[in-house]
Amino acid sequence: MATESRRSEEAAQEKVPRLSGTLIDELQDLCDENVFGCYQCGTCAAGCPFIDEMDLTPDEVLRHVIMDRKEVLRSKTIWLCASCFTCAERCPRDLNITKIMEALRQIVLRSNIDETDMTGLTEEEKRSIPQLAFVCLFRKNVG
Ligand code: SF4
Ligand code: SF4
């Protein structure tokens, strides 16, 4: 059992993109946001419509980036973010968290890791899910 859980941990680790520099370096190539401006007030999390589904709240995502914790790139949160800009509108430090989430997704996709796996969908689900949902999914999740 312990071996099995170690294996799945290793498999998850393998999917964390290997970066040559820090997360901040990578982010700076993709967006201009000064993540060090975040003072962890949690306003972004308070207004996020998807907070109940997220494994890290938006402020925790920021904290991970600041601490160079690359496991944030395995977080469900960056894929669940619907780019609604509520957090960006409300952040007292004018941080565009939406842009940061997008940049984190780009970092993953540039490592040739696709987050879309349709193999688990049943034929019935494939028939009933709106085509637009598939298009949006592919636009966002496939590099
Ligand atoms: S609202 Fe802005 S300052 Fe507050 S935790 Fe979120 S990102 Fe940080
Ligand atoms: S942009 Fe993303 S993180 Fe921000 S409030 Fe909307 S869904 Fe949540």
C-alpha cells in the first residue's frame, strides 16, 4: 500500500513541469504582475465563484508562487479558474490574479502536459455535453 501511494506520488511529481528558473522568472516572461504585492488578505478567495471546487484558494496560489512551490502547477485551481476577473477587480493591491492563473496554465502547457483527458467520459456524456463546452475546454487546456 505504501509502495503504491509512493508510486502515485512519483507519477504526480513527474507531471510537474521542470523549470529552469523560479516560478517568478517564468511568470515574469508571461505577465507583468508583481506577486510580492500580495498581502494575503483573501479578498480574491472571498469573491471567487468556484472556490468550493478548488484545492487551493487564489490567495494560496499566490502564496505558492511567492514561495516558489512548483507543486502549484499541479493544482486543480488554475484549471478551474473561469477567468471571470472578479478577483482582479476586487484585489486591493491591483493584482490581476486572472492573468496570473492564465500564465500558470501556460507554463504547464508549454511543458507539453495536456490537462484534457476525455478517455473517462461515457458515450452518453460525450453526446450530452454541449459542443461549446468541448471547444472551451480544448482552447484552455491543450497546448
Ligand atoms: S485580493 Fe490581492 S492582495 Fe488580497 S490575497 Fe488576493 S491577490 Fe493578495
Ligand atoms: S478569475 Fe478565476 S480565480 Fe478569479 S474569481 Fe474568477 S474564477 Fe476565481
